[in-house]
Amino acid sequence: MKHKFIYLFFCIGLLAGCGGNTQQGAGSKEYAVEAVENISSEMTATYPATIKGKQDIEIRPKVAGFITELCVDEGSFVRKGQTLFKIDRVQYEANVNAAKASVRVAEASVSTQKLTVDNKRELNKKEIISDYDLEMAENQLASYEANLAQAKANLASAEDNLSFTLVSSPSDGIVGTIPYRIGSLVSSSVAEPLTVVSDISKMYAYFAMTEKQLLEITKGGDIDKALAEMPDVKLQLADGSIYPYSGRIETISGVIDQTTGSVTLRAAFPNEGKVLRSGGTGNVLVPYLLENVMAVPQSATVEIQDKKFVYVVQDDNTVKNVEVTVFHINDGKNYLVTSGLNPGDRIVVEGVQALIDGQKITPITRAQQQANYEQALKDQNEGNLETAFK
């Protein structure tokens, strides 16, 4: 029983010694310290993006009828003006013929009435008929001419409707899905379009960033100037590969989403080889070149209410709690400090959670810290428990 008590006391002492050294030698007040210097750093931010074509045009029929021919297949590349669908023309050809006949009837009426008017004018000059009779004849001619104009308008409308039976592509692009087949009855009021033609000669990647991030890249100044000065961006595809062609951020939305607090940006990419497709997803990679910043280990910071602080070592080896501003992108190990520190400032890089403002420490280098740790491990392995982790 006595031996068990001695062994328990020995273990407690050993654990207490190890625990004290987890705070960089709390008993000796030794803390690893490093001086910060200005550096230049290039960071890359990743933003989820939705990829869309230059324009996605819904193809809808302007006239009603049965589809008689599909001239393209899904996924086909088409040119502007190329016929995509044919709608039954019989009814519209009949309407054109009827309209042409109405025009000929109206033209004959106008021609006949002109002869009548010319005759009445001669008779009126000879005072054989009154002015009233002449005006009536001229009014009748004007009525026939109006009928002719209406007949010609009806013919033009009928010819337009006939031309609309050939549904053509309004631009170059790729044909999407085709939900209707030969024999389907379609009209301008159908719920689904006949298809969608995507102009993918140029692709747009839409992504969002927070208002704070936007202010950082525009520096609160002229947006057009900021866009012109921004570097090229890259596109990471859904499989993780990097698209070989660079893009440019072209536009920034003028409205901030009140729900998410974000703003939408659009980057344009060339689509060589038609690799990109409208509706795809990926990530826009935006590079940032930062000048005159200081890299600080994340282990050197303390976060309080979304603010970050470091402990700066003063000339008398006391520490002062200082708030710093860090860039919104980091590499997972270090923060890039944009304000709050000066070149040459010495900061505590580890064990800061145990520090308090104004505390006096013994500064050591990281090399010294590592050497002390390795010596303690050696002492422990050799059984020198009095010196191990004291």
C-alpha cells in the first residue's frame, strides 16, 4: 500500500511538470518570440461559380401547328438563321393565297374607281355634274384605296406567319434538349420552349463575394478603374482541373443582396474547343498580390469578438495586447497582417492563450524552444525526471 501511494505521488508530480511545459515553460516564463518584417505575398481566393453561356435563347414558335420536321439534333452546333424546326405550312399557305386574292380584288376596285373619278372631273369642269357628285366619287376612291392598303397588310401578315413555320436560330450556338417531336402540336403559349440555343462562344462565370471583400479589391475607389487593374482570373472545373485559358472580371453588380450581404461578379472566359457548357459549375480563382504585409503564425493570435490580437514584446520584456487587421485569405498556417504592427516588432508566437496584458516573460527563439523540448524528451527517456519538462 505504501509503495502504491509513493508511485501515485510520483505520477502526479510528473504530470504536473509536463503540464507546466505545455505553456512554454510557465514556471520559467519562457516564450518563443519572433520579429515581423514587411513582405510581399500572392494569395489566391476561391469562389464557387455558376457557368453560363454568353446568352441562352429560348426558341418558341410564333404560330400554332404540328411539327412536321426536326432539322437538328440535341447538342448540335447551329449557325444564325439555320432552320431548327418546320411547322405544318398548309393552313398558312392557304391564308397567303386568300390574302393575295383580296389584294387583287382591292386593286381592281381602285383601278375602276380611278377611271370613274377621272371621268367625273371632266364632267365637273363642263358643269355637267355638281361638285357634290365629284366629291362622292373621290371619297369612294379613297375608301377603295384604304381597302387595298388593308388587303396588302393582311397579305404581309399572312406571309410572315408562313415564314414563321420555319423556326430558325437567332444566333450561333449549341442546341439544348428538344422536348417536342414530329407530330407535336405547338404554339406560342406552350409551357416549354422548343429548345434552348446557347451561344457559348464566350462563357460567363458568376460568383459572389462579401461587401467587405469587394471593398478590399476596389479599395473603396472607382470600380471601373479597379476592374481594369485587376489581374486575370482562373477557372477550376468540376473535376478539379484548371481551365487552360484565363478570364477577366468584367462586371460587378450594383446591388448588394440584403439576405446574404454579398455582391455578384461576372468573369468572362473564352471557350476554345467548346469545352465549357452553359449550366456548369466550378470555382473562380482570384489572385491577390499584397505588398508591405507581415506574416504572423495563426498560433500567435487570440480572437476576441471577431477581432484578432497579438502580444507584442516591449523593451522591458513585458507583453502588450495589440489588435491587428488581417487579410481575409490565409494559407491555413499564417495570417497576413495589413495593419496594427510595425516592421521589427517582436511578437509571442506560441502559448499566447496563457498570457495576460503586461506580463513579463523571458523571450527565446524558436530554435531555443525546440532545443529545450528535445532535451526534455531526452532527459525523460534517460530517466532524468528531475530535469525533464521542468
